[in-house]
Amino acid sequence: MRVIVVNSGSSSIKYETFDLATLSAASKGLLERIGTQDSRLKHRRLDPSGKWEEINETRPISDHREGFSFILEVSARSRSGSEMAEIFGVGHRVVHGGEKFREPAIIDDAALGAIEELIPLAPLHNPANVTGIKVMRDLLPRVPQVAVFDTAFHQTMPPRAFHYALPAEFYRSFGVRRYGFHGTSHQYVAGAAARHLGRPLAKLNLITLHLGNGASAAAVEKGKSIDTSMGLTPLEGLIMGTRSGDIDPAVHFYLQRKTGRPFGEIEDILNKESGLKGICGMNDMREIQKRAREGDGRAELAFEMFCYRVKKYIGAYYAALGTVDATVFTGGIGENSALVRSRTCEGLSGLGITLDENANSAAAGGIREIQTEESRVKVLVIPTNEEHEIARQTVEVIGKAKGQKQ
Ligand code: AMP
């Protein structure tokens, strides 16, 4: 039997199927450009010899319903039998679970209604997630569906970490508070770190750094998130590919007065034209490192600012945690850029963090330790796997629900 993991975006659907018994990936794919004449599906499946076989198809797909049908059709065609009959459950990535969802949830009408009610908090993401859920429920009515929330892992933050210093009424009336995102990734790497270190997660203090085009840090105390850098929205915190991260909120008003642009445009600039791209015109860290090496001052500044911000958060979360067992780097930049890891950890020996530069720059995949022998704090590089974590949680939640029914 299979578990399907679905990440439904506004014009794309990303999916991966896992073998139920082993939770190893069996097929995966991406349908892009939904709503156009040339929607493209790239479907890959593991053939019996263990090789990935790729199918590429282009056809007009007008909406998500057609998109999901297309994916199920291609999946079924690429297997000997009907894939539909073998599906144990579907796990949906949902960006915002608000305060309502502290854990993944079986999707019934009430849960779906609650996710829809959260749309104002994530107007760019939750609507597409809801569409994906509705269509898959229609297409596979007998298959249990589970929502796994990006925010849920951070719902253990204490009030002192999640409140903003604003009039209390804004929290009560509008839910203005820190929620945090990338929770599935932080949770996955925290669990993988514990397994790697051979210690119970409930006894570990970790600083997890998800550094990709979107980036966030989390302080994980005894396995639970006690603080994280993203806030009401994913705009707060670290410098990202195109998002500013932390800035003085007065900048918005100052810019509005100076430029006369409406707040909607300024919000767009902070989300889409800022961060690394705003500083140096590029948001791809590989390109930035290359240009910095060639002497491009703006690229150098972007690189330095990015690493400096991460370092400040390591310091802050060290203080929040008191003791730290390991710092974990993950995400496209965290996993692949030895230079970012090196600069970020530079000068942290006072905190017991020292990198072994040879281990750091060795080209290796998988989980690895990159600290020196003397380093009190372990420094780990762990490839994230959000889809796997969603599949694991989906199986767990469905298993629990079935157990309760019996
Ligand atoms: P993600 O959003 O997690 O896919 O990460 C995307 C980011 O990872 C982009 O900024 C890429 O440039 C960056 N990245 C991927 N590989 C490398 C690499 N080898 N060195 C530096 N940055 C990388």
C-alpha cells in the first residue's frame, strides 16, 4: 500500500508516494503551469531495479481537479495495477494551522471548515491547500486524508516567545502573534538528529537552521519548539532569497510616506524584491558566492549579511535554551554551502561551537557531523525531507484513528 503526500500550490501540485511498510519513496512528481495550455507533468517512479524512471507529459490543464486526475491517471498507467485501490492515506501539506491545530489532523468537514477559516492568516497558501484537499476527497472518497501543518510544531512556544508587544486586543481579535513556519522541516531534522546521536529527542536541546530560499531558525528544547524566527507570516526573521526578514516596522510607514506607494506594494517589495535579491540583485546563493569570489561588492555584502543574521539567531537561541547539544544545518543552502556554515559559525568557540573545516568542506551526502573533537556542541548537516515527515505523520494519525474506532 501507498501513502501519497500532496503539496498543492496556486498553479502547481507537488506530490510523492511512499511505500507504507518502509516509508521509502516510490514515485514523485510535479505538475506546473496549471490553468494554461501547456501544463507540464514530470512524474518519476522507482522501477523494480531501483532506478528512477521519468515520464514527461504536457497537456492543457484548466484547474486543480483536472490536475489531480491527470496525476492519478499517469501514476496508475506507470504501474501495473490501479494505484487508487492501493492508497492507505493522503497527507496534505497545509501552511497555516493557526492555534487550532497543534498536531496533524484527519480531515473531516469540521477540520476542513477550520482550515478555510484560517485563510485570512495565509491568503497566499491556504486557499490552494484547501483546493487540493477538496479535490482529493472527491477523487478518493474512501481514503483517509490528513492535514499536516507548517505551523503545528511551533505551537509549543510559550507566551513570552509567541506574543508581540502590541495592544492585547490585536491578539484576541485578530490572532496577531508569532506562529512560525517550516515546522515539518524543523521537526524532521530534530528527529533525525536524535536518531543520529543515539539519544532520545526528549532529552536534546537543538538549534535547527532551515536555510533555503525561505529560511528560518528554531530553538528546540527537549524536542519541543520554544522559539522560531518566522512570525505571523514567513516574512520575519532571517534574510531570505527575496524576503527582508527582520526590519524596523517603521520602515513601512517611512517608505509609504516617502514613495507614496500603497501598503500592498510595499508588502510585495518586502516579500518579493528584498532579502538577498534586494541587496545584490540575485537570490541564488550559488550565484552570490561565485560573484562574491569574483569581487562583486554587493554580492559580498549579501553573503555577509545573510550569515551574520543567522549567527545572531544562534546566539539568541543559545541564550533561550541555556545549553545546546547540537546545531543542525538544513535546506538548500544549509545542506550545500560549506562557506555559509563556516562563516555562520565563525567566532562561536566561546559558545562551544567550532567547525572542523575539512569535515565541513568534504563533499558528502547524508547526515554528517562537521564539528571539531573539542567542540562542546555538535554541528550536524541533515538533508531535510518534509514529504517523508508528512508521510510518517499521516500514517501515525490514521493508525491512531483506526485504533480508536476498534
Ligand atoms: P531550497 O529553497 O531549500 O531549495 O534552497 C535553495 C537555495 O539553496 C538557493 O539559494 C540555492 O542557491 C542554494 N543552494 C543549493 N545548492 C547550493 C550550493 N552548492 N552552494 C550554495 N548554495 C546552494
